Amino acid sequence: MFDFSKGGNDTFTALPISTTTTAYGDAGDDMSDHSKGGNDTFTGASLGTYTFYGDAGGNMFGHAQGGGDSFRAEGDSFNTFYGDAGGDMSDHSKGGNDTFSSEVGRRVDNTFYGDAGGNMFGFAQGGDDTFLTQTKQGADHTFYGDAGGEMSDHSRGGNDTFQGSRQATNTFFGDAGSNMSGNAQGGDDSFTSRTDSNNTFYGDAGGDMSDYSKGGNDTFTGAFFSTNTFFGDAGGNMSDHAQGGDDRYTDLGGAIPSKTLYGDAGGDLSGFAAGGNDNFTSAGGSEITFYGDAGGSMFDHALGGDDVAVFGVWRRCHDARQRCGRQ
């Protein structure tokens, strides 16, 4: 799709049979220039394997814009959904505000990409996407708020909302599944886990943050009987002038088996990297391990944030800049 072409508002509905289905909301290849995707609706069904592309199966560039698409997975199925582009988003392309949901099934494997399955660069902008899963025990969900790969240049993540399922394994990437560099900016995302689940949260990047990249101000809410591993900004290292967001983590209460919480980076902070001013409140759990800024080392001119942590159980705390108390 190119020039000023515009996709229609299409509806795709699958039948509950064992089949492999691939559907493209607008273009099977690229979208460029001022092309715009429609507001499409995709519904999968039990027993199938589905790959749905909200707008483009390839890349989006120029001033291409994705539509506000809706994706729904039902029953026992394997699903890979791309909110806007299966490939990269670049230039001034913009993702739509998409909605992803998965319901009912037990043997469910979902991978949802809010905007791009690949990388975001240039001035690409992710949409404000919503991810909601309500499956039963045994499901496996992986969510990418904006890009499955890297975010670089002046790309920006959307303000996304995530809710994982109970009795499931949930992995959340707020913005990029890999690294953030250049002047990339993470969105202000909201994450919620549910009862009896195993959750890994990456507030912004699953990998490293470098250059002048910046994490968003993210909010995380835990649940009863869940195991949580939380990275406020980067799962790896933060270097150069990377900046962590001011994140907030809260448990709803009740016994939670174990939690490992990293305020900013799971690895090192170096160069002039700075951690955000994070806030942690936990009402229960057998053991909490808390790192205010870095799970690894801090060196060069790295600066930790002014973090506040209030815990109701035995805990191990790291980083002299934080205040760590017991309820």
C-alpha cells in the first residue's frame, strides 16, 4: 500500500477446526507514503494455529499509519498476532491503538506484538495498545508492547495496558523485546498479574538501554500466590546517558511465593546512566530480593535513583540509596 491508499474495516472469523490460518488486515507486503490501515477485527477459534497481521505483513515506513484493530483468540489454540506490521516500523510511521484478548482455553500459546514484530527506528511511534488474557491453567503468553526487536533513533513506545492470566506463564515487554538506543523513549505502561501465575515483567527493554534512551513511568500490580520477576526498565545493562523511568510496583496482598525486583537494570549501570525514582510496596511472600537500581555493578558516573521500598516479609535489599522497610 502506498500513496494515500486506505484499507477497509474488515472482519475475519475462524471456525473451530484444526487448521493453520494466516490473515492480513490490509497489505500482505509493505505500507508506505501516507497509506492508512483500516479498523479490522480478527477472531480465532479452538484447535487452530493463527497468524494475524493487523495492517501490513511487511514493513511500515514514510507516514504510514496502522488502524485500530481488534484481535481475539478463543479456546485451545496457538496464536501470533501483530498489531500493525510483521516487520519493521520506521520514518514517521505510526501504530494504531489495538486490542488483543485471549479467553477460555487451557492449552493456549499466545505471542502478541502491539505494533511491530521487528524493529522500530526513525521517528516511528507505537500505539496505545491493550492486552487482556483470561485463559485457564497451563497457558503461555508473551506480550510485546511495541517492538519485538529493537527501538532506536527517536522511536517512541505507546502507553500500553497489560493483564496476564491466572495459572499461566506470562512474559511482558513494555516496549522493546531487545535493546533500546539512540533517543528511543519507552511509554508509560501498566501491567497487572493474576492469581497463581508466573510472571516476568520488563518495563521497557528486554535487553540493554544505551545512548540517550529513556524508560517510561510504568505501573506494576502483583497478585495472590504468584511468582514475579520485575525489571523496572532494562533486563540487561544501562549505559551512556540512559535514564530509567519512575516506576511503581504494588502487591495486592496475600502470600506470594517469591519475588525478585530490579528497580532499573537487571545487569550493570555504567557511563552516565541514571536510575529512576522507584516505589515498591509488597504485602506478602515467602522471600523478596530487591535491587534498587542494578542487579550487577554500578561504575563510572552511574547514578542510582531515590527509591522507596516497603515490605511485609523477610527480604534482601541492595543499594545504599534506597530506603527499605518492613510493614
